[in-house]
Amino acid sequence: MNNEKVYNMKLNKVYPLLVNKATKKGRTVEEVNQVVEWLTGYTPESIQFSLEQDITYGEFFLNAPCLNENRKLIKGVICGVRVESIEEPLMQEIRYLDKLIDELAKGKAIEKILRSQQ
């Protein structure tokens, strides 16, 4: 899938897929929102507002209030690619969220998912 296709997907179509992935494994919508808030600076209310505005996934990240500086600590493979080696900045932000949701769905403790500088 090319990057433009991902960027142009509607947030209100993608977000439920992220929530479903986590909740199928026993996690909660609140935990998904907590991860999104940590990564992007959106509050649960602003996430909901964005879902109602029919914006794209790319716009959601481009308009993020405050990308967490510790997001660069996110390492690992998502969709067969190491997130830390993705060169396209917007795609890297999107894949950071994918990686965090994967970790959530795999049962990783929320404290470890929300990385802090050691």
C-alpha cells in the first residue's frame, strides 16, 4: 500500500480498527485513548471530535497537538519494517501508533508502552 493511500484513509474508518484490535485482546477503549493521547497530545474529547470531523488519518497526525518527544524510543518491527528506520516522517508517526497498539494488544503493561526517558 502506498503512503498516500494510507494518509488519505478516513480516521473514522481506521480508529475503530485500532480499538477493535486492542479490545479483542481484553484491553479497553480508554487504554487505546491513553496511548493515542501519549503519542499525539490529543485528549479523549479531541479524539472524539476528530472522529466526527471526517478527517484523514494523515491530517490527524499532521494536526497533532503535541507529539511526544519520547516517541523516538519506540523500536521494533511493524508490517515487516523497523519503525525506527522509516524515513517518511508522517508514515513513521502512523507506524509508531500501530506499534503501540500492537504492544497493547499483546498484553504489555501500559507503563512500558508509554515510554519514559530512563
